[in-house]
Amino acid sequence: MSRASHAATFIAGAITATTALAIAVPKDVARFRAFDSFAQSLAIIETNYVDNVDEQKLLADAMRGMLHNLDVHSAYLPPKRYEKVRQDTEGEFGSIGIVLAPGFIDDARPSVPPYPIVDELAPASPAAIAGLQLDDRIVAIDGAPTAVAGKELKEAGAWEAKLRGASGTRVTVSILRTGWKDPRPFTLVRAQVKQQSVAWRVLEPRVGYLAITRFVEATSADVTAALGALRNKNALGVLVLDLRDDPGGIVDQAILVADQFLDGGTIVTIRGRKGSVETQTAHKGGAAVGVPIIVLVDQGTASASEILAAALRDHKRAKLVGLPTYGKGTVQTFFDLDDGAGLKLTTARYVTPSGNSLESKGLVPDVRVDAYTPEEIVVGPGAKKGTDATIIDAGDDDPQLAAAIKMAKQAVRGVNK
């Protein structure tokens, strides 16, 4: 008898045992009948489907479907994916310290497969120390090719996951670099790599820039350090806070960051199941309560980053510049499963200090500025379709940041008068 048949027999027995209580607890009887139908369906598929099937995969698919049908944000995460998600949330994990971007066919070298490309390189990481560079192409990982002519074999994220592992373990990557005829192997020892979520720099005299790429466990502490560094450089006359393409992350970290800019009042209200309400409020004495702020936002600004942007604007601490935000007004909680998998489950909805829900609405910026187009294709006069095309690269031109800098300089001049 198969495992599924055992399950069906057990559930059928449970129904028989509870028949006497059917009148008193009809809901439980309906539940057991549903379990029985599920076990029967599993047994029928295993026995009669045209090809052999993996029972564990069927069960995982069933859980995936159950979560998928709740809402767009809830999900079943199999063990390997769940491990990566938790590592990303913690912001530190064993790796060589690179982020990969999808490969592409190079028109100058069409015979070269679309190997994934080194898109980010963590400072002082094993990859940086070994001499890997941005735009290097990863040809193979531990001997396994990443692409063949005209086709990627896996997504860049899947190869990136293979580069992670316990600190002290080795991994060999084959690198192809512009100017090299053949790939060269690099054997690296994995180490704990901190995922950088905060970056800062001085833009203009008395104008500082602080970018948050996502909210991980160290984000609030890193923001505190960045504000201190900007203050030491006399660059907190006005702060440009860049939340573009920040998908969110740990909501508690966004609340702690907001607390550094607010001197009181509600940061966010979280409404959970059965009417439960939790209100997060700011404390006096934040690190930058008197600093004027310009917040850069776009369609990639979501969830926790929207909470921060909304709190700053609702308390008249900031102007928003850029494009409307994503519009995610729910909170997800991770739940561990015994087999190493996990559930990401929507457990609450949040409301901004002004009482607005962001779900499917987002934030409309005070000053709308369109983003630049990274590249533009211009076809020469009289050229045949698909030929004689020239690529014009917009370079580092960033009209949204330029608009924020202009506003910041005006604000600094206003303070100096």
C-alpha cells in the first residue's frame, strides 16, 4: 500500500471515529472529508497518471497552490529558496561576495554564450581580494557551465545561490574578461559577507546623500553610522534620501529608521487579524530630527520603504520626488516548517499616519520627475529596418537625482539667508 493510501485509510478511520460527534461539530467533519478527498486525489494521481510522479513534489505543489490563492504576496518557499530568503533578510551569509546579472549576447562577439555577469562586488570580499571585477563573465562554477551558445542554462539568481555556502568552503569559478582569449579559473574560499543596504556620499556643500537598497537587520545601525559620517563632513544641511528600487524588507527596520528623523507622532499603524491594532510611534531625540529631507521614490519603492516615505511626508518632514511608488500595504511574516521550507504569509495591513492604505495605490510624489532611459536606439537616415543602428548611452545622467540636488541647494540657500 502506498503512503497516500495509508493517509487515506487513516483519514477515513478518523471520520468513522468522529461520526458520533458529526452533529455537534459539522465543521470538523467537513474538514476531514476535505482531507480524505485530498488523500484520494494524491493516491489516484500516483497510481494512474501517465508518467511516474514524485509524491514530495506533488505535496509541495499543493502547498504552493494553497498559499498562492490567498493573495499575491503569500507564498510557499521550498528549503533552498527559503534559506536564501532568510539569508537576504539577515543581510549576512557565507559567499564570495558578488551579485550576478543575467547574461546577454554581445553583438561584437555573437559566438560567446550569454554568461551571467558580475554586477556587484562587495568590498573586501573573497571575490574582490582575488581580483574579480565588475562586468566579468562567469563561465563555469565548479566545472558546471553557466551557459551554452545562445542560451543561459539557469537564471543568474540560481548561479548566485551556488556561490553561497558555509564559510571556509571552496568554490572554483571560471572567469572571462574583456581582452582575455580564454577563461581563467579562480579558486575562492567563502567567507561571511555583509550585504550592504546603505550607501552615502556628499553631493554638494552641506548636501548629503543616503541610499537604502533594502531593509535588513543591520539597516538602522548602518543609517545611524552614515548620518554620523555626513554630519562630520558638514553635509547634513539637507539630506537626499534615495529609496528608489527599494523593495522593502524588515518593517521594524524601516520604523527604526523613521524614528531617527521624527521627534514624535505615529510612524505606522498595523492592523492584524480580528481587529488587532498596533501603533508604532516615534521617540524624541532622533539623530536627524532637524534635517530637511528630499526623498527619491519610484515604482520600485515598495512595502517598508513606502512606510518610511509616507511617515516622513505625513509629518511634513520630507518632499517626495520621482515617480509613484509600487503600492504594497500588507505585512508578511515568515514561518519555519520542519523540513526546512517556509511560509511567507500576509499577517497584517498597515496604515500611514494620515490614515491612508497604500495597497494598490502607492504614494504620488510631490514633484514628478521621469527616470532616464539608459540607452536609446537611433536608426540612421535611409537605413533599412534593423540595420545601421547606433546606441547612444545616457551614461550617469539622472534627472531625478538632479532635481533633488537642485531643490536641496535652494533649501540650503534659504537656511543660510
